[in-house]
Amino acid sequence: KPNEMRLLKARALEAKGDTHDALAEYENLIPVFAGLEARARYGLLLQQAGHTRQAQDVFSDLLAHARRFNITLESEQDWIRLARQNVVR
């Protein structure tokens, strides 16, 4: 699956400390990735890189997306919880 490979690439870039390229890969992946994992990981990396406002926007968008599409899959619940824990209200 091409998008799964792209997610793996973003995670590998992140793991080796290539934050700039990892952020770019996550950002390009979000519109085409089925599921919330890419959004959540992108938000976490933004936060880690000190882009707090942008990370907050990503987490808020993730939660809005989950509500809009009534995402109830168990496999997505960890990403929803992660976003809730990291969004500032």
C-alpha cells in the first residue's frame, strides 16, 4: 500500500532526526491517508519541534474530522485520545 509506505518513510525520517523532511512527508500524506495516524503523528512532531500553534490546529482538526465522520473504529480511538490529551482548550 503506497500510503502505508509513505507513513513508514515519514516515521523513519522522524526517527533519524530529519524533522524538516518528516514534517513535509506527514503534511503531504494527511490529505490522502485513510485514518488518523498521520495527522496525530504530524501534530506530535510539530509540538516536539516547537510549532505549538500549528500542532494545536492539527489536533483540533483531527478531532473535528473524527466528529464530522463519526469515526468509531477501535483502531482510531488511540489517535483521538492522543489529540484530546494534547489540544489546549
